Amino acid sequence: MSKASPDPTPGFLVWRLANKWRVAVDRAVAPLGLTHAQYSLVASLYGMQRAGERPSQRRLADHTGLEALYVSKLARALEAAGLIERTRDPRDPRAVQLALTERGLAVTGEAITVVQDLLQQLLEPLGGLDAHRTQAFTDELTALLDAPLAPSRPNDESTQGTPS
């Protein structure tokens, strides 16, 4: 990382780390025909399917933190590539359920192995995937992700004209 800023903020560092991870995963899964966002979807679907769940697009959106519209777009592309199947939920005709195809299971299995190797490499400075520092880091990230944000108030006069 560049040493231009003597005291980077935690937000800046999280942003940099997220971008570093996104680019690294994009590069790692590209030979398998996936993007990072597609990988996030199929890997999540893989885990849910192994647990006996056939999630709806909405459920998968909630699980991944991606917007439902984006999940729909990704799911259509993954369906066109033969990696997932989309079917109407018999209990709710408005909902679309997702499942990995046989080919999708194979590609996702390979991608998970590739990304796990990449994760081990990224976490090496903390001692690797199974290190105590990594667990502490994971706990801290989880705490930050679980903390609710106050709803934004774009028309609040008290915040207009002040920098964020």
C-alpha cells in the first residue's frame, strides 16, 4: 500500500482491502468463466444447497448482501451459461428458486478451491486461515457488519452543506 497518507482511516483501509479482494477473486475465477459477483452467488448457492435448501432469488440476495435486481441479472447470466437453473416456486408463483446444475456444481467446486487458496494467501500475514489472529480479525469484521447503520436522512437540514 502506498505510504502517501500517514494515517489512513479504517474506512479507507476496508475499502482498499475490499477492492484488493474483489480484483484478486475476479482474476482467480476468470479461467472458470466466472466473475467475483457470480462466484459469490454460486458459492453461496452451493452451501445452501448442501444444507438442503433451494433458495429463492430474494433469499440469496439477502444472504449475499447483493441487491435483488442484481441477483436476478446474475442468475440469468449463470442460467445462460448452464451453471444454475431457475424455476418458479410452486408455493409462490412470484418467487424464482435457484439450484446449481451438475456442471454448476463442478465449476463451483473448482472455484471454491481456487478462492480458498487465495484466502489462505491473503491471510498469511495474520498466520493463515486457522490462526488466532485470523479468527480475531473475522470476529471484528463480523461485529462491524452486524452493527446497524442509522437510516440516512437526505433532506435533514442539519446535515446539508456539511462534509460527510
